[in-house]
Amino acid sequence: MMSFFLKLNRIKVLGLLLSLFIVVIGIQMVRIQVSTHAKTLDSWASAYGTEVRTIQSERGYIYDRWGHLLAGNKEVYELGVELQYVRNPVAIATAMASIFGSDYNTVLASVSTPYDSTGSVYVTLQDFIPVDQIDKLDALKQQYEEANPYGENPELPSLRGLVWTPHLQRIYPEGTLASNVLGFYTYYDRDKGKGYFGVEEKYDNLLAGIKQKVVIPLDPYEMQEIPTAPAGASLVLTIDREIQRTVEKILDKAVKHNGAKNGTIIVENPKTGEIIAMASTPRLDPNTYWDYEKLFPAGTSYNMAVSQVYEPGSVFKVLTMASALDAGAVKWDTPFTDTGVIEVGGWPIYNWDRGAWGNQNMIGCMQHSLNVCLSWVALQLGPEKFYQYMEKFGIGHRTNIDMANEEVYPLSEPGDPMWYTVNLATNSFGQGVAVTPMQMIMAASAIANDGKMMAPHILQSYIQNGQQYNTNPQVVGTPISKETSDILTEMLAISLEQEASDALVEGYRVAGKTGTAEIAVNGQYSSGRTNASFVGWGPVDDPQFIVYVWLEQPKSSIWGSVVAAPVFRDVVKQLVVLMNIPPDDLRKSLAAGQ
């Protein structure tokens, strides 16, 4: 019985002790909650416990049709100092001056900034540093650290506090190649960088991927893996790098040789609408995009092919003749007697040479590029049908090519306040109407492609999240019949051959038309300032390319036949090699043997 009471007393004592312990813990918890130390600890945790970071996708790459890299990214570094760890500002300034060529005094002043946990914690010294220079700095830092661990000896050099952080920089490994097509990305603005011009702007959102802010806990017990964003989509263009390079060289030579203000050349596959090459001057190296304003003063288009409208002149006659042939207003052998002048709406229309060419048919009208004849052809067609066909050819409308900054000039038609009867005549030979080279080649491509007009495009496919999405050829209109396209193509081939044009290429039949357009100065056309153009395609029996050439204000000659036609020839001579197109005779013999 005694042992029972002893056990009971022990249990009571133990319970009393446990109760006292719980009370003490409770008091201590209350004290901690209301203590000034607790408040300090809580404020420290809230201020220092997390970090807001921005995660952003790697910008997508851009390739030519064969996978050659045109735009990509490389790893570079931001260099700075964490002020609380700096031990020897002089050593840091000396290293920066010797490795990077930085100004010693400027760096010394920056790294000597007093550390302030509520303000000055980190100072950026330099950005966009290449990997090889960072390797040199890293080797030097390790060398100093071995001789002076943790920088404890102030008499010895130390790079403690110096830190570098990797990030990506947009690069264009081919320099100026296809830069008018690509545009550029403002990579120096790491927070607000964006694409400008070309496909960099058109597909900016697709290339950029995602950008979002995330909260990262700094408590090592709560530290999580920093999330990453999937890369932006990569683009595969229709451009052929080697053809692009060749066309740019030909254009640069032509602009210089002819003293032209600027120029552009487009090469397209008329069967698919794919842009094989698109060259314009001037060209910017997008790696140094900040030179933009130097190369492109106010009023200068970044890419003339899509962003600059002009009066095309006689190349426009192919559309007038195509319309009239298709409507049955004329035939290829319709006779016409050229007296050198025709009156339309009370205004006299003259030929380019003010001459009279006598008896002609429609081939002769095109061969000699007779304004009087084409004005008559437009009158036979009539204004209603003429402008209906121009609408079908897309004149006055954007092509909607997938590039930024495409321009358009509205086509004035009957019923508009500024349209007069004489406009029908002047429009027929490309005066009083404005187009971009891209609009003109799209319209002419219908003649080269059995009457079917394809949507021009620069994107062949894009790759996103491991999936490839292709751009399919799209017919956007059939302004003329196949029969009309065949007839007009043959007419244009014959006209080039009969005049022994400088556009001819040995071994290959091509079709085409020159253009010489006077430029209006202070409301009056100036015979001394012209735009020289040429549009042509081939081989005639199976067109695989169409080429548009425009040289702005050439000084060597005002005539498109002298200035632009030879450029077309030079381009085609290279195209048939680079596109592996055999001469006509060989192709026909191979076809016959099959």
C-alpha cells in the first residue's frame, strides 16, 4: 500500500513539473512575440527572405532555307561588384583597366562606393563581356585568392567582391547579309529589347517566347530550383543564303557602277510565292544596330522592296497588256498604227522618244515600249475593266508579305475626286500609279505562273516546343487565264529577242519588260531623273524564278534597258547555276528521253 502512495506522489510531482514547464514555454513564446529582437528578425526575413527575378525565354534563332544560321545568341557576361565583400578597390580598378581597357579612375570610384544594406549593395561595372575576357579575369582572381585567401591582407591584391553573371546577346554571324530581311533586335536594352524591321519585328512575339517575374526564396531551407522558360520559336526562312549573297554583290556593283541613289532586287519562286533573295541598299550590320540613323536618314526606307512606293513606269505595261489580252480587247497580232501621239481626256500622250513608230502589232508595242499604243490598248479595255483587273492584280493593296513596315499607295479609280479620264492612259504605262517592288513582282508572278497569283512569303516554317509548322503556298487570286499568261510570256520573250536586249541569257529563253519612269520634281516630271526597272522570269517553258530590279535615279543612263536589264541578266546567269537549272536544250532532250 505504501508503494502505491509513493508512486502516486511521484506522478503528481511529475505532472506539476510538466505543467510548470509548459507555462514557462508559453511565457517565453509571448515574450519573443512582443520583443524588439523578434520584430527585427521578422523585418529581416521579410526584406531579405525572397528575391523577385525575371525569367525570359532565349530568343529564337533564324535560319536560311538550308539551315544556315542568320540570327542567334551567344553567352556574354555582366560584370559588377558586391560592395560588402570588396577588400581592395585599387586591385579591381587595375585589373579592369588592364583586361578590358576600362578607365581606372571611373572604376575605382565605383568600387569605392560605401556599402549600404538599404541602398548601395551592387554596382555594375561593364556588360556584354565576351567569354574569353571573363576567363582571363577568372584566372587572375584565382591567382590572387591563392596568395591572399579571402583578401585578408590589405597589402596584397584581391578581387574579392568582383562577380560576373552570364546572359545572352543577339548575334548576326553573317553581318550585313540579308539584314534588310532580318531587321534587328535591340539587345543592349535587356529589359525592353524588341525587334525592329523585317522578320525580327514581324515575328517578335513568336521569337521572344515568354517573360515573367517569379519569387525566389533566399532561405537555404526553402531554396528551390530557379524555373526556366522554354525557348522562343526558331524561324526557317525561304531565303537561300548563297543566292542572297550573290544578289547583294550584283546589286552593290550595279548601284556603284551606275551612280544610283539606291537599289533593290527581289528573286521569287512564282509557283510558290517563296522569296529566294531580297536585297536592298543601304544595308546595316544588325550587330551594331545603333548605327541605324547614320545609314538611314529620315525618309530612307530600311527595305525598299517592301517599304518604298514609286511610279514603276513601263514595267507596268505587262499588267495592262495582260488585262487586255485576257478580256479579249486585243490579241497578240492586233494591228496598231502609231502616229506618235494620242489624245485622252483632252490631254496629249506621247511616246518616250516623242517619235512615231508606224505600223505595229502588240508584240511591237511591247518591244518598243510605246506609251501611245498602251494608252490605246487601255481605251479598248475601258476604265471599268481596266481597274477591275488592276484590283485583281492587287494594285493599291498590300501583298501582306510576312515582313514589317510594308507600305502601300491607294489606286485612284473612276469616281474618286482626283481621277480624270487621262489617268486611264497614264496609268496604262505606269505613270500616276505607285507600287512597291513587292507589289509589282507579286502581280507579274501571275503571268509567270499560269495566271495564278501566289501569296509572297519569307517564312518557310517555324519550330516551337519541338514541333515544326510549315507555311503552305497559297493562291490569292487568278487575275488572268493560263492561256493569257502563255501568250504574253511568249510575246515578251520574242520582244526581248527581237531587240537583242541586254537582259538575254545564253542558253535560256526568258521573258521580261524594262521600265523607265520619270520622277516628279515640284509637281513636274523631270526627264533627267528616272527610276530604272526590269521584271523578268524564266525559263519561258517552265518558269522557276521571277526577278525584279529597281535602280533609283541612276546617273550613267536614264533608261531601264541600259541600266536595269543587264542587272537582270547578271542575276539570272548566277541563278541558273545556284538553282541547278540546265540550259533549255539539255532540259528538253532529257524530257524527251524519259
